[in-house]
Amino acid sequence: MAEINELKSNGYASRSLFGVYLKWFFEYLQTRITQKTSLSVITEEVMAVKPISQSNEYLVETSNHELHADAVIMALGHCENKPRQNKLS
């Protein structure tokens, strides 16, 4: 809590605090799903997000796929880590 209280606008949180925020945000998004919406987790590098002309959709180009979406939430953080495969223990 001390770190949170010290954060200023456009400040940087520690990696561990940022991880807590990402976990909270993902859980929050899951509570917002309705019968008309879905949430997809893509563990690939996104190469581009482009508006599709004459529509309210976006084309999301990843390293392996092209996806259509009517909304895109990007939680980019402030690091240069690349996605990697999860290893099962």
C-alpha cells in the first residue's frame, strides 16, 4: 500500500505491483462478459491493430493469425518482454 500511495500521475510501479494490477484487471474484465461478448486471451505478439474501413471493427494481426474484433484492450505495460510459451511443471 505504501508504494501505491507514493505513485504519481504517469509514474512507474514496481514489476510486482504492476503484476497485481494486471491480475486485477483481467479478473475485472471476466466479470464484464455478457451473452453478447467474449474475451479471448492471445499469447502471441501483436504486430498491428488496424481499423476496418466502413465498420466499427478492427483487424488484429498477430505473429500467426488475423482476428476481427469490435473492441481491443491493450495492457502494454512498460517493458520490452516478448511472449513465451508457458511450461507445465
